[in-house]
Amino acid sequence: METTPGRRSMAEIQVDQYVGARLRLRRKLLGYSQTHLAEAVELTFQQIQKYENGKSRIGASRLWAMAEKLRVPITYFFDGLEQPAPRLNETISSTELRLCTALRDLPVRQRQILYQLVMTFAETPPPPAPNQP
């Protein structure tokens, strides 16, 4: 049985918000609308909104069903969750979303090459600024 927001502790609310943000992120990465996901798991889009906003707690069996429909392991929803307070920075810009979608559509070999390139840039410190005369 779901508890009301007033009865949940702040830590519980933060976990629910984190799980909801991960749900939203994965749904958007797959290009699914709230309605599409809701129909797939036999809910209303309003309930998906409540889950994504952390207003309602997602039960274990419902979370399992969503993981299957979103093609992720159940642990995906908790990846990056730190104790005692979760990180709540799971927002994604429209540019990041378009990039992820474009990457998904690339052939595997091209995706691997691009990934290696990005990781090279991410792990390499920027070159020193040239000396100005």
C-alpha cells in the first residue's frame, strides 16, 4: 500500500524522486511518451507522472514490470544512489536527448569509435593556453 507524502520521511521521498527521475530519463531515452509507457504497464499516464515526480512510490512488482518494458535491469533505477541522500541531478537536456537518440541509431562499430573518442576527450586534461606575446 502506498503511503501519503506526509507520512514518508525526507530520505524516502528523495529515494522515490531519484527512482522517478531514472524512470523519466530511460523513458525519454527510448522516445516513449508517458502514455505509451502507461499503456505498456496497464496504468494511466497520470500515474506515470506521479511516479516520475516522486509523488507516488513505485511498488516492487510495478518497478519490475517497468524495467522489463524499458529494457533495463531493475538495478538501473538505483544506479548512482548514494547514502544517506541521493543525487537528484537526473535531468537531461533536449540536446543530450537528441545526442543519445542519434548514438543509438548508429551502427555498432561507429558507436564504439565515437565512444572511444569521447572518452579520450573526457579523460584528457585540456592543453595549456598558448603564451600571449
